Amino acid sequence: MDLQQPATLLGGLTPAQFMRRHWQKRPLLVRGAMPAFAPPVDRARLFALAASEDVESRLLERHGQSDHAQWRLRHGPFGRKALPRLAAPDWTLLVQGVDLHDDGVHALMQPFRFIPDARVDDVMISYATDGGGVGPHFDSYDVFLLQAAGRRRWRIGQQKDQTLLPGLPVKILADFRPEQEVVLDPGDMLYLPPGWAHDGVALGECLSYSVGFRQPRADELARELLARLADEVEEGEGAGQLYTDPRQSATAAPAEIPAAMRAFARRALARALAGGHALDMCLGEWLSEPKPNVWFAPGSPGKPAGEVVLDRRSRMLYDAGHVYLNGEAFRASGRDARLMRKLADTRRLPVADRARLSDDAADVLRQWLQAGWLHGT
């Protein structure tokens, strides 16, 4: 991708300009971001997905208006008869992670790959009847709101008051104060950074795609990395070292934790953090883990004749010393590393490049094919 090439998706901005001017800073409205957009998943296909046990879906219904509205939230799967009538207003069906289940939606994410894959969350699709929406709220992630069918009115604001209405099954702002209002037509797109309050309401029957980018919390990241580092410590140098205190003197304060024991604990933790590669590996493994509801069908044990492509559900990342695929880390250097990084960046590896892999790397590739993480053409 040419980061200096103006993009229709971004309203004529280059990816570099968008990231500099808008990413995590301020909204961007793009008319005709995807001209003549034909949604790969329509209403019928979305309803079919919502009926599946393997797909995360929610149904939100509103009864009444303003602060006195009653909200009802249910979780799927939903058979068609479990959904309200299409003529009934004020309901919304939300289907999460549609990119994991549909090749067309997965392909829709590719133009956004000027943003690191490590930040990618998923594509959520919402279907709403007239007046449907989820109420004014905040999101803690970046999102591109693409209008697929029908029209939706968005009101947005940069308010600081995050007080929520009590006793509701959804997080709705108690005092929403919008500053801007826009109506999206099919093919239009609105980018919102984290922390911008927004409220989208369907103007008639409406289908909207939300391309979301996760923003890990520091405490979440610390808990995950420390847990993984603990596993590494169990197998690493000094793992079985015991605390000893041959110079401990008799004490008149038996409840006080000895200074030597505190120092021993600090050294143990420092040893766990000292290996930069271990920390990098834990981060890469965590970021590349598939979603909890993802599974892979075993692939063919035969050797493909053409290029190989990553399964749409596979998450592949890399750093200076490793490549990561679906939560597993692999050491890579030299030409193997360059080719594996090419596979991660382009999500495919031509047959000519496969022939240049070392025997060890080619064997790893065969294992990925057999696991269903890759597919041959």
C-alpha cells in the first residue's frame, strides 16, 4: 500500500495524512468513501449468521422515547421467529466479528491495513428498523462507521461527562450533548476516535458496518503479560532457586518482612523482565491469538501447487526476531524472516517465494497448512 497515495476511502487524504491529522485526534466524515458500495452481507445473510451458535449476536429493543425509554437486551443465537417484525420500529440486531465468517467482509478490511494489524478488532454489522439504535454512548476504541444500506443519522460530541443512566442493560449517557449532526447515505463513512460520544439512529430500514480497532488497557496488558512471563520463568534460568538467609540474625520484630527477602523478590521479578525477547514473545503471542469462538478445520496434508493464503480467521504478526501466528511464536531470521513477513503483510505467499524457504521454514508452513491456518490455491 502506498501511504502517500490519496485515497477515496479517506476523502482524498493519504493514509499518512489521515494518521497524522485524525487518528486518535478528531472525527472525519467522508462522503462516498466506497462509491456504489454493494454490501457483501445483506439483511438475509446477517439474519442467517445471527441464527448460528458460532456467531456472537445481540438484539436491542427500545420502547418509548428519551429518558423514559425502556430498553431490552437479548443475546443470540436468534432464529428468524425470535426477531421482531420488520415493520416494527426501534429495534437493532448487532452481529459481531462478521469478518471471521465471511470472505467478502474480511476483504472489506484490507483497505484499512495502513493501521497496524495488532490494533484490529473486528467488523460488527448492525441491522436496524426505523428509529433503531443503541442510544448515546462512548466507545473505548477507534471505529470507522460505514453506511451499507439505508440511512442513519449520527450525532456526535466531545463531552467529558460520562455519567450513565442507571438500571439499563446497555450503557447510555445520562446527559448527551451533541455538537454535530450528520446523515450517512450508502457508501458514506464516519471515523470516530475513542472517547467521542455518539448516537446513531436509523432513518428507515438501515444496515451499518463498524470496523473497530482495539485499544488494550494497561492493566489488561500487564495481567496478561505477567501471567505469560510466569510460565516462562518456570522454565527459565534460576527458576528453582530458593531463598536463603544464612546471615539472618535473631529478630525482636518477627512480623517484619526481612529486607533480604524483599530484595530476593525484586531480583526474581527483574530476572523475569530482563529477557526482552521473552516479553516480546508474550506480547506477540497474545496479540495474535484468535478470538475465543474461532476454530479451524484441518487442512489437506498434501503439498499445494500454487501460492498459499492465510485463512481469514488467522492473525499473523511479527517483530524483529519472531513471527506469530494464532498465538504461537516462531523464530525467524534472514531470508526466511523476510518471506514470513511478506506472508504476514500481504496475507499470501506466491509459489516462487515458497520455493526459497529453508527446509525448516517449509516444514513449518506445511504444519500451518495441515492445521487449517493457511490454504493452498
